[in-house]
Amino acid sequence: MRIVIYVILAYILYRVVKGVVSPGRKIDDRTSDGVIDEMIQDPHCKTYIPRRDAVKKVVAGQEYFFCSERCASQFEAGRESEQKK
């Protein structure tokens, strides 16, 4: 019975020490090379894509991220047609 109690106390002590040594440690979306892989939404088709894989375009002085060149060109064409109205 004493061995069971010692094992439980040792485990509790281990957890306390582990929490003190590495507080706030959490899983994030870092890739193996340390780059944060943020998910962003394509403003045209509303698809979520990783920021590092997105097609970046500056439209009317504002930066946008798209899932493909096709979505980027359709978005730009739609903005141009809205401005002509």
C-alpha cells in the first residue's frame, strides 16, 4: 500500500515541477521551420488558405490574399465594375 501512495505522490510532484519549469507552453501553428502558418480567408471565394501559400495582391492600396490567380483577377474585375457604376 505504501508503494502505491509513493507512486501517486511522485507523479503529483512530477506534474508540479513540470508545470513550474515550462509554464504557458502551448501548441501553436508553427511549422517545422518556425514560421507561423496563419489561415486567412480569400475575399472573393471565401476559402480559407494558409497565408504562406496565398497569392498576394495590392488592390487600391490595400493588401489582399487569394487562393489563386483566378480569384485575384476576378476580385479585381469585380472591384473595377463596381467603381464604374
